[in-house]
Amino acid sequence: MSRAVVALGANLGDRGSTLRAAAQAIAAAPGIRPVTSSHEVESVALTLDGLDDTKPRYRNGVVVVDTDLTPQELLDALHRIEDDHGRTREVRWGDRTLDLDVIAVDDLRIDTDTLTVPHPRAGERAFVLAPWLDADPDAVLPGVGRVADLLDAVGDDTARVDEPRLFDPAPTSRTEPAAAAAPAAAAAPAAAAAPAAGAESAA
């Protein structure tokens, strides 16, 4: 299983709802398990000619997932989610209802006609680095450096949006209370069956 980082962006329509719906779709896709996600940030539109204040502003976020998919299969799954949200690709770096990018997959280096990993411009973009750092304070862009250091270098020109994270963290901690209860159950053998019957399973 691989650990993958996916960046989300949208500057058309109900941007926040679109990002949250897309994050949920990523988390629910076959072969993908959600790990953590960022809060949304807002940023100025970046076009081929540079930053453009006349364009609708972007909402951006990052999700981190574990996946059994190959990097190309992951990209294909992201493209299907983009298509479900009306994404078109007539203009490079144009306005879009939804943009999903594979930023990193473990420490892999990939350069094909359809996919380059790590993303070649991720280390220059605060709208990727800021939410990635929010999702994972210890994040490292493979072959480049710590995300915190990269964000310091480029400067954070994004604005945090007062909304919940794109999805809840992976529920691995939910099993801990049940494990902690085991010694107490051992101390009372006659009642051991009752807690087991009501034990909460991990989602």
C-alpha cells in the first residue's frame, strides 16, 4: 500500500461544497483509504501569464490517502471524479470547477506522458504547500525538502477558510478505548461477555 498526497482546487461554482464532495469521493473510491486532510485555503488564480486578480479566487485543499492503486490508476480515478463535477480541459490553467493533482506517492519518481511525480511545481505553490502542511506538519516533498521550509521560502499568500477539514481523520484511534478496557474485563471474568457483545468495531 502506498501513501499518496492529492491537491484539490476549484474556482467556479460552489467551490467549498465541490472540494468537500470531491474529498469524500476520493476517500470512498475503491482501493483508497483516507488518512488525513487539510482545511480549505483561498488563493488568487494562477494562469499561464501569472497571478490574475480579475479571475475568480480559488479554494484549495490537500488530502492524504493510503492506496492499493498504482499511481496511474489513482490519476485515472481522480479524473473520473473531476468529470463527475463537470471538469473541462479546453484551456491550460484556465478556470475550473475542480482540479485534482497527484502531488506525491511515497518517494516514487515518475515521469510519463500523463503523470509526473512528485509534482514538478508543488514546491513553488503556496496553495499546495499551505494546506499540505496543515494536513501533515511533518510532510516532505520527495527530493526537494520539508514542506514547512518550502512554504517559508515561497511565502504563504493563502487565506485560511473557516470550515472543517475536508474529511475526518482515519478512525484508527477508535480502537484504543476498547484495548484499554481489556484489563478491566480480565479482572471481572463473569462479566467479560457483556462488554465484548457491545464492542464498537473500527470503521
